[in-house]
Amino acid sequence: MPLSRLCVFCGSSAGARPEYAAAARRLGRLLAERGIGLVYGGGGTGIMGELADAALAAGADVVGVIPHALRAREAAHRGLSDLRLVDTMHERKSLMAELADGFVALPGGLGTLEELFEIWTWAQLGVHAKPCALLDVEGYYAPLLAFLDRAVEERFVRAPARAMLLVDPDPAALLDRLAAYEPPAVTRWMGRGET
């Protein structure tokens, strides 16, 4: 599946480890090198800012999507190719999904997790056929992945749905996997009571 734009969910804070920002910068540069545009939450601080700055500096097209109410709180990035203001978080996620050919979550907090899980649920339900992935920097997502595996064991998540989430610690390898992604035939394994 060709990737012309990748949506990246990530934190508006820098987190506790410098490796998080370093991974964001590397991903931003790789997107530019591969001719892939970036769609993200529009912030200029934390991992969001590091990602956008690196992508812009390397020549990538960067689209930020941010609600009016968060424009000041998340310090909207002032140097973007395209900053789109929306009224609600729902509009933000919908527009980001529309603009992107795939989705990656870098380390982040509640907002990052909520965005990832919603877009992944949409893929499971067949709303879209775009790849969803985690860039697992320094094992940040290891506890979450263990929980997801437990959810499969307890039959609250089906194994094919779990397998839809691509995971890699290396940004270049993850981009390769996103580009090679083939969506599963969702209707073959969707069942009642399991979302």
C-alpha cells in the first residue's frame, strides 16, 4: 500500500527519556527522505514538536490538525506547511484519518492511546483498510502489548485483530512494514461481542 501521508499520534510533552524525542526526530527525517508527508496533532511542544521540526527541516510536507480550544494549550506549531483548525476532537481525528494512508503511535499519554485505539478499532470494523502501528521506543509500549496479548488469551480480542497492529522499535523497519501492509479480510473473522 503506497504511503503518501502518514498520521503520527504522539505526546505534547517530551517524556522522561531523551530517546523518545530522538526517535521522533528520526521518524520525521525518514518521512522526508521517503517523500512521505506527515499528518499530526499540530502542536509545537514535546515529541509533537520534535517530530514536526525534523520533518520540516528535512523537506517534508507537514499538516497539523488542532482544535481551536487546544491551539494555545498545546502551543500550535507556527511553521507548518498547513495548519488546520477544527472545532472538536472528533473533527480532529476524523480529518487526520481522512488525510492519512497509515497511522503510527510514538510514545505519548492518554490522548495518544485514545487516538490509536479509535483508529485501530475502525480498522478492525472495516471502516478503513489502512495500517496501524506502534513505534515501541525503549520498550515504552511493552506493558500495553502484554495486556493486549492477555486480552487475546481471555477472548476479548481476536488474534487477527491483534495482528493488525504492527509493532517495531526501529522507525525505518516500521515504515517498510507499513508500506508492505496488506489489510486482512475483516468480515471473515469479525464476531459478535468482540471489539
